[in-house]
Amino acid sequence: MWSSLIATAFPTDTLLAALRKMERHQVRLLGVVGEGGGLLGLVSEEHLLAAWRGDPLAPVSGVMARAGAPGAVWAGAPRLRLRGLRPRGAG
């Protein structure tokens, strides 16, 4: 389901491959999906660029913010700042 809504990457994709997908789809955020298409987490351009110096061929799984149960805090994951987005029903 998620793969049809947003641009996606697999956790095993490299940082380089994820950046290329972002460029191709002109987005700054990718959903990270498992083999069955379920959402495992998100990775932002900011995450990728921050980890870039370490190893551009490192897997996305090392920098993605992991999805949890609805309302759960993503412990240990980088914080995503999604500017300009408002919850439904907000002004």
C-alpha cells in the first residue's frame, strides 16, 4: 500500500541509491519498506547527507527513522522535521 503512495527504498539500499531515488522522484523523504511492502520507517535527505561522510555505500537501515506502533516514540531514531505539514483539521 505505502509503495503506491510515496517514493520508497529498501533497508538494504545504499545511501547513494536512496539519494538517487530522491533526485529521480524529486522528493526529500522516502518510505522504507520491507519485501511485502509494509512500511518499516522513513529516511530523509537530511539523514542521508549527515551519514554520507561515513560511507555512501552504507545501508539505509542504519540511518532511517523506524516506524512503530501508532503514537509510539521512535526511540533511538533521528528526528524528522517535516516543515510545512499540518495535521488534518489544523487551520
